[in-house]
Amino acid sequence: MRPIQRWRALRPVTASAILGLLAAAVPGTTAASSATAATVHYVAPNGSDSAAGTQAAPWASIARAQSAARPGDTVYLRGGTYAYTRANGDRSSRTARVDAITLNKSGTSGNPIRYWAHPGEGTPAGRAANVFRGCRAWWNADDGYDLISTYSPVTIEHSWSWRNGYVPGTTTPSGNGAGFKVGGFGAEYDPRAVKHTVRFSVAFLNKAAGFYSNHHPVANDYVNNTAYGNRPNFNMLGITSGGAAADRGTLRNNLAYNGTPTSNMTGSSSAYNSWDLGVPLSDAQFQSVSTSGWDAPRQAGGDLPVLPHLRPAANSSLIDKGTDVGLPYTGRAPDLGAFSPTAQAAAPHDRRT
């Protein structure tokens, strides 16, 4: 049974991020297919769903293209940022499914429906194709976030994941229960594996690991994350080309408190994390360690709520204990974990790009 996801408020997403999801969802969207498209449609950020869907008069949304596409058709997405302001679903309950793009139409054998980035308008070199920013996932029957069998780089940032791996609303065990499952290919080595990044994110009270490499063949980046009460908080289990277990991960400025801090860490690149520095940890280091209220309403602009939970206290020894990793920070050095003591001080960490 597919777990029900709790989705964030609708925010702008890039064309390349959309394509990363579509490629995994639409049959026959690989370059290997050679069938001739029956009709070519166009979608652009400055388009209109009342237009003709041509290159000169593109539509504005994937949904409009999806409604018109037939087997053999091609839909080109022009480069840019697509702002979604409405969704499918009425949010009638906290477990309701709400999505902005629904792919409920398939092509046929030899005549798939293709969704392509417009030639010359793909992802710039060196940038992640898929970004999850400001998301929340909780009480899913399996994992919160799962990047298994993902062949393009994914960045997850400023996101929260808690109480996954249980029947929703209970503590009855269900699926795997990782907060962030970052890669892997079914416990097998795959030479096409890419590096993923999780940063400024929080995982707590998940049934299994808070942050889990899941037998990933390459070292993912974990930067400025907070893990609380997971089993364990960080698990860097990877795999070698020969299929043997190995430790894989690059970790900086992370915080693990309550529960088992780490596992499979010996061969990873781990420095300036709470367990490396021996920082004394107690509830007094935080403004609050409450695990309630994380599903509070978003701010007016759509950002996650500003909470005191797992945020360092003003005199916390977590402040200025990290190392510069090329991301904005305030103070003498980055703080440990996902949050700075105040919302103002955290603003550089919440910078939107």
C-alpha cells in the first residue's frame, strides 16, 4: 500500500525539477524510444492555459498539457520557474492527498507520451535537477523521503520528517520507517549512482534511521541537519562495487541528540558534528525539545512555521561550533544542526535560490 504523503504548500518549482519527477512517472520517456510524435505541445512559465499550446502560444501548466496529450505526443517545457497556486484535492483532512501535477494518462507501446526540457533549456551544469525545499513528511506508513533508484542528483533542504514507519496516527509498526532515505538501489551496487544532498533538515522519532544512506554506492552530503530520537539518528550504510557493506557519507555540522547517534560511520568523512566534537548535550541546550506542534500552519508566504523546538538556546554550546562549508551563516562559525537560535539569525540558512 502506498503511504499517504503530507505535502507542503504549493511553491515555485523549476522546469528541471518537474522533469525529474515526470521521467520517473511516465512510461517510455527515455531517449531510446524512436516513435514519431503525433503532436508537439509547449508549456512555459509565461504561457496561458487558454492559449493554443504551440511554441508561439504555449500553455502555462503541465496539467493543461496532460489533458491534451495523446499517445505519441511530445510536450516541451520551456526553461524557468513554474508557480503553482492551486492543486488537485480539497485538503479535507490532515491525511488528504494533494498534488499539483497528476499524471493519469499513459501512452502505448512504441508511442509513449514524452515530456522533455526544451532543447538548450535544461539544467545548468553543476546544479541539482530536483530540489525539495520547505517540505514536511510525517506519519507515513513507510519512509518520509525515499530516493531509492534515483539517477539524477536530488537536494533536500529546510525540510522536516517525523514519526514515519507507523500506521498513520499510531505507534503500530508498518514499513521501513526512515526519515530521509537518501539513495540506494535495492542493496545492490549500481555504477550510475549520483550524489544527493540533505541539509538544514530535521528528523525525529522515526521508526528507523533519521538520515539513512540505504546502501548507496557513493557518499552523499549531509550538512547542518538535526536528528532527535531516531534509531539511529544517522546511518551511513553504503555498498562497494563488489557488493560488500561500506560506510558512505560526508557529514558536517550535524547534530544528533537522544537515541543512538550514529551507525556505519567509521569509513565516512565525518567532522565538526556533535558526536565528533564531544559537545555535551542535554535538554537545556535547546529552547524546547517538544515533538508536538511541528504540523502547525505555514507562514503567510508559505514558509514552514518558526518554532522553538530543537532550536539552540541563546547560550547553547551548539552555537559557532561548526565549520564553513561555503553556505551562508552568521556569527564566528556555523552553528550545529538545522537551526540558529533566532529566526533572524537563521535567515541566511533560509535563503531561497
